[in-house]
Amino acid sequence: MKNKNLYNYILGIADNSLILGQRMGELCGHGPSLETDIACTNISLDLFGQVRSYFQYAAKIAGDGRTEDDIAMLRKEREYKNVLLVEQPNTDFAFTLGRQFLFDVYHLAFLSELQKSSDLTLSAIANKCIKEVSYHERFSSDWVKRLGDGTEESKQKMQDAINSLWTYTDELFHQTEVDKAMVEEGIGVDVTQLKEEYYKKVSQLLEEATLDIPESKWFQKGGKEGIHTEHLGYLLSDLQYMQRTYPNMEW
Amino acid sequence: MSEEQIKNLEEQFEARIARDEKIEPKDWMPEKYRKTHIRQMSQHAHSEIIGMLPEGNWITRAPSLRRKVALLAKVQDEAGHGLYLYSATETLGISRDEMYEQLHSGKAKYSSIFNYPTITWADMGAIGWLVDGAAIINQVPLCNTSYGPYARAMIRVCKEESFHQRQGYEIMIKLANGTPEQKEMAQDALNRWWWPSLMMLGPTDDVSVHTAQSMKWKLKRKSNDDLRQQFIDQTVPQAELIGLTIPDPDLKWNEEKGCYDFGEINWDEFWQVVKGHGPMNKERMKARVGAWERGEWVRDAAMVHAEKKQERKQKQAV
Amino acid sequence: MATKNWPLWEIFVRSKNGLEHRHCGSLHASDAEMALENARDVYTRRNEGVSIWVVESKHITASNPENNGELFEPAQDKVYRHPTFYDLPDEVKHM
């Protein structure tokens, strides 16, 4: 492959949307209210839409006949490059929305930079996605505030979720070799530059939600290099089930 | 009000419906009209909501991204349709929570077809094609029903559902034209969903209890048997077109009547499932009740948060 | 703890600029912000709107159909409010 770095870079971006979209999709039909159920499915649909744009582009770059579905569903666990945050399970609604919020704030900042990419396709995709993600961020922030500044029980649950998920936030700003190469070429986003603003924004909102900002300085990472938590394998066995069981068929 | 006055009002009421006038929420209506509508409309809403579960079962496993977004959007539409219908029913003076309570306690019914399991991907095709196909036949006439909010909700539902059946049939086409394994999967799904789909159109006319009254109120425009015949006549050629076989050895074109003759429906099975003995009745209810109970602290928190916000606003204003 | 249920909101959507907001249904939400977000997710999934109004249902005052006689029937015979009431020769143009 000629453009191996670009290909891998796109996968790194898209896998976050893919895995988070899959997690949100699990909730469809099981939300806390009908209205919320519909809203969460909308987020999932937005994310899968993004995934398709990225993977169709990646497939074109690969140029060897592989399709968006091959890329989405036929890699091995170690080949998925999403951050650990997005693969965390829907433990309860506080976890689901906390995960969404912690990712959305990053995602929005990331896309806003990606719009400036010298790669015109990527910048066009970013341009389209950013509107969707602005809404996601608004939606998840509102919910973190509601649950944080709601009842005693909801506050406790929201705090637990933030405390548990906090350890996965630093990875968002970790640069891989591919990232560095792409930044150098003017294609990629320098995520290290987003970190300060991210924690500022997140902390502000947590404060508004009357929640404590976790003090832990110990962070987990590895997802970007394909070293995942145990949760991902199960998610993939669902995601890949049909393609693995019935190889080389059209659906 | 005296009995005579009520009788008078009732006559005027029936005359309005006969003239094709719509009844709106604040209009006077016979208690029976209100109750019947609450029952049918909430049952319809429950069916949409329970109907999300069998298809939701395949969202995480859809075979391609294109299929996944289509399925997600379809199941989401069902949530929307349930919501429109609950809202319309609320205009009759019952809250959504009360309706949920009736569903969760087993007092309210929903379409029995959703008590069958979805065991292969082809079931997504069969449900879209057959179950939505049968539902459309049931629903289109309701766009003209006498109760305004119900009619308006149904217009919205029917407009949005137009892609649902195509989505399902397209899945079946792909499978039927695919590998032998895929074709077998499609045929197997048709075999399992065909008869329950026929049952979905309701008991035969001779045992159907509500039909006469429902016809008068335009809750029904055609009898169950007529609807079933219509469904069979339009579906058989669709099956033939993609080379699938309807699992009914007695199915035969009747030249004289200009429609298909078909075999005996197993009504024992139908009533067993209605009574709660279908393969998935318990699981479906468990999933619904579970989601509702797990959501309680979330709903409470949102309410308390809204009140806090309101209080703060008022304090600022002082 | 079982607190109050989410109240009901009426939703009005403007399908495009130049047209009025039209009532399209209702939904439940804990506050106005959530009602707007829910309305966006429930009632504009197919690109149906460019603007949304939400009004808590309890704030709507409706006329009583029992008074329809006195409210609306008096307008029925005021035919002189309509152009067809006036006789003009056919030759007159632009009127």
C-alpha cells in the first residue's frame, strides 16, 4: 500500500466512532425513556455514518478491493486502534453518558482541527461530522449536569462513572508514530495540543454538575496500539459474527 | 345528564362519524368510544415498543454497515411510532405511565408476533417483508379513522414506515440471490414467519368480537379475513419473484374467485401465544420492565434537576 | 423514590422559512431544554424542520367544543366578508 500511514491514520479516527457507535447501538430499545432511547440511537446512527465515510475513503486508499465492511469487520482484535474509553461497557446510564461526554469533548476539538487538514477528503468529512458531534456534546453535557446535580443517587452514580472512566482520558492525547508522521505532513491533528483545553472544559462542566474532578494521575493506555481491555473482544464477536460465520458473501 | 339526553348525544355523535367528521380530544364522546380507543391505541403503541426487541436483537450483529444503519433507523422509527401513538392516546385522558403500568402488569396486550424469536439474520428480512407488510395492511385504513389524533399519528407512521417493508424485502432478495446457504436461511425464515404473519391479521371474522362496533367507528375498514386475503394475494407473487416457497401445501390460485385459497391456520397456537405461552413472551416483558426499572433513577434525577434549576431561576429573579 | 413523571410538551415545527410553525405532536421531557432536544430527535429525524417551539401542555388553554355554537356559528352567515358576495359585471377586470 502506497499510503500506509494515511490508511492507518484514518482507521485510528474511524475505529473510535465504530466502537462507540456499536456501544450506543446496544442500547436501542432499552433506554430509560422512549425519548432518550431515540436520542441515543441518533448518536449511534451519526457515528456509523461517520465510520462509513472514513472506511470508504480508506478502502479507496488501500485500492486492493477491500470494502468498508472488510475494514470494519474483518480485522483481528489487535488491529483495532480505538481508544480504550469508547469500548467501555454500558454499565448503567451514567457510564453510557459519562463515556459519551468524555469522548465528545475530545471529538469536537479533534474535528475542529481536522477541518484544517491538507487532505481534502478528511477535512470535508470533518466538516460534516462536526455538526453532529456538536450536538452530541451538548446532549451528553446536559445529561451529565442532570445526573450530577439531580438526586443523591444519581450524583453518586455519575461520580462513580466519571471516576472509573477518568483513567482512560489521557490516552486521547497520546501520539502514535503514525499520528506524528501525519502531523508532519500537515494531514493529521496534533492531539497533544488539545489536552489542556480538554481538561479545562471537562473540569468546568463537572464543576457545574456539582461533581468532583478525579485526582488520579494514573492513566491507562494501549488502545491506539491495539492493546485493548477485555471488553473489546466480546464487542467484536458480535460485530463480526456474520462476516466470520459466512465468509465472502454479500448481504 | 338524563338517559335520554345521553342517547341523543350518542346519536348525534354516531351521525358525525357517519358524515366522516373527525372527533377531537375535547369533544363529547361516549365512554365506550373513549375506552375502546384507549385500548386499541395503547395496544398499538405497546406493539411498536415490544416490536423493537426482536429486531433490536440483531443490531450489534448486522452483517454490513449499510444493513446496520438501516436496521437501527428502522428500530428507532418503531420507538418514534410508539411515542406518537402513546401521545395520541394521552389525549383521551390516560398517562403514558398508566399505559406502561398496564403493559408491565400483563393487563394490556400487544401483537403476539413479537413473541417469536429472531434466530438468524434472515429473520430481519422476513420481519420487514412480512410483519411490516401485514402491519401496513392493518394501518393504512387507520389514516382515515374517526378519532383525529389517532388518524394524524397514523398518517405520520405510515409515511415513515414506507421504507420498512422495502428494507426487509431487499434483505430477502439479497439472500435469495446469494449462496445456497443464504437462500436456505431466507427460506427457513419465511417458513417460520409466514403463519404467524397470517395470524397477525387477527382471528377469523366468525370469532372476532369487536368488529361491528369498530367498523362503525372506522377503527376498522375491512374484516380480518378480507385483510388476510389481501395480504396473501399480494405477498405470494413477491415470494415467487425471488424464488422462495410459501410453506403452505394447500396454497392455490382460485381462478373463479380471483384470489388464493390457503391452508388451515393453527389457531390453537395463536391463542396459546396470546395467553402468554409463546416462546418469547416472558423475555420480552422482562426486557421492557427491566429497561423501565433501570431507568427510574435517571428519570427521577432529570425531574429533580429541572426543579432545582427552576428554583435557582426564581431566586435570581427576586 | 418515585418522583413526578416527566411532564407533557406540545411540539411545533416550522418545516421551512416562510411557513408557520405547525403542531406535530407531543412528548415527555423534564424541562424545556430537554423538550427541545427530544423534539429535535423525535420529530425532525427526516429533515422536517428548521425551527422548533415547545410548550408545556398544561399552559395551553383550549376553547370548549360545547361553546362552538356561540363561538363559531355566528361567522357562518357573514357572507359579506367574502368577495363572492358582491355582484360585478363580467367586463370589470383586475378586481
